[in-house]
Amino acid sequence: MSPIVKRKGEKFTLPGKYLLFILTILCTAMVLLTFNTKVFSGPLSAVAGYIVVPFEEGISAVGSWLSGRSEELVQIRELLAQNEQLRAKVDELTIENTRLQQDRYELTNLRELYSLDAQYDEYEKTGARIIARDPGNWFYSFVINKGASDGIAVDMNVMAGSGLVGRVVDVGPNWAKVKSIIADDSNVSAMVLASADRMVVSGNLKLYASGVIEFGQLVDSDDVVVEGDKVVTSDISDKYLPGILIGYINTINRDANNLTKSGYITPAVDFEHLEEVLVIRQLKQNVQTED
């Protein structure tokens, strides 16, 4: 380290780091003298009160501040640990809540199927779960987890919710494909429950975006059919068993020929949310030509 040299004509200036070092030494020395000697007793005690005591108070304040910060750091660490535990608990409760909601949803579905089973107790049925479906928003075609080994056959009727879903169109050993009544190529011979007037219900995926499908060929010369009437499968269908609820008449329009009526039906089944279905293990025996 090069010595401090004062050049001629220059004012001598002590560097800051040296000044700080000297002051620290002086403070330490004065503190030691205060506690270990009687130098500042008597007349010098007043001077010591003005010089040494402030330094001692400053050191005490700094010590207290450092102690407080240390305690705060300990508390922060504890809070962080507690926060991590709470986060884990929240995640656990969220998962548990999701499971409970799923269980509740499945229980609701099972109750609906049980109620549906009771309404059509004359038919033998088996429950099945949907395991795949064709692309799109609606369950217009899907696959269930029951097949030929479970006694499932082509043209067996499928129900869910409050009524008819569709029918089985293909079967494998442990799976079966179902085409629903909202599919574009689906036609069901139906009738109005209150009046027995017959009609043909046709699937239409574009219409179902508005929650309805269409019907036609309704002969209602006495104008007894009204909006809200129940529509069920008719007894002349060769694919569907009679009396299964399809939906409710939404709109009625008179055709241009003034002989028939057409309109829209609100299906009894929610084809956007399907998980479990009932398959009727009985085929239509009286085979006739379907409308």
C-alpha cells in the first residue's frame, strides 16, 4: 500500500475509509475505558455522558434492530412453511371436492336411470357406460362398454335421462356402437301420446344446436295436438319398441298441402351430457316397414 503523500500546494485530505477506521477504533476504546477504568469518573463524567453514552445507545439500538430483524426472519420462515402446508391442504381439499362432485353427478345419473328403469319395467335392461364418441358437441354416435358377450345385439333400443337415446347399430365382443335419434340419418316412427296421431321424427344436428329436432307427416285434422304434448315411439316401428318417450312438441306448423303438419320437438334426453345408458335387451318382434 503506497503511503499518503502530501504534495506541495495541496490541502491534506484523509480518505473516508481511513477516517471510518479511526472513528471505530476511538469508539471501541472509549467504550472499553468507560466499563473498565475510572478515567471518566469525576469531572470527566459529564464529558463522557455527552460523548460515550450516545455511542453506547447507538450500538444498543443497532443490536436491538438486528435482533428484531432476526426474529422477523424466523417468523417469515415459519409463515412460509405454514403457507406451503396450507397450499398442500387446499390442493388436497380441491381434489376431494372434485371427487365428491363427480360422485354426486354419477349418483344423480344412476337415480335417473333407476327411475327410467322403473318406468319401463316391462323390458329387460342392462346398464352401460359410454367409452367413446364421434367428434362434435353432441352424442349423436358413440360406443358403450357392453357387447355381444353381454347379450347386446344390433337394433336394441338405448335409453338415458328421461327417454329414448337411439339404437345399437354395430356390435363387437365387448363393445357396441349406438346411433342416437338426433343423427342426421335417423328416422323414428312416433306418435303423440295424448291422441295417438302418428308422425316421423327426424334427426338434425344443426337444429339440435338450438335444442330441438324435427317431425313431419303429422295428420291432425281435428287440431287436437298442441305444444307440450308428449311424443313416444309408435307401435308400428320395426326398430323401436312402443311407448318410449322421445320428447315434447315445441312448435307446430301446417304444411303447404293443408293435410299434414310438421314442426319441432324438444328431446327428453340431454345429448350434450351423457355418461351412462340403459340398453333394452329385447328386440322388436313385430317387424314392419318403418316410415
